[in-house]
Amino acid sequence: MTLVLSVLAITLTQMVLNQQRLSERALHMKIDELVFAMKGARDEIAGIEGKTEEELEALRRTGDIAENVLEARHHG
């Protein structure tokens, strides 16, 4: 009986996790689509969830630089 309940618990857990992964992938696809559709958005941001910490930091730095350039253009 314990074995059956353990297998059932594991199976249900896997089903829930699979559904969460599916929902997460769908959400990422929606966000990626918005990034691609936005004028001025950086294409390399789409799919960012697969980047390493170093790549994320590099993207953050280049985003900060671009933001500073745009701000300077508006004030200059």
C-alpha cells in the first residue's frame, strides 16, 4: 500500500511540475514576442532565461550604457 501511495505521489508531482514548465515556457514565448515587437528593444533579451550570470551582467551593463546615451540625446 505504501509503495502504491509513493508512486501516486511521485506521479502527481511530476504532472504538476510538467504543467508548470509548460506554463513557464508559454510565458517566456509571450514575453519574447513582446520584446521582438517593441521598437528599440534588444533582440538578445529574448531568451534571456538561458543566459549565464556573466552574460546577464553584460546585457545589464550594455543596457545601462544605451539608456545613458538616450538620456544624453534628450537633454543635449
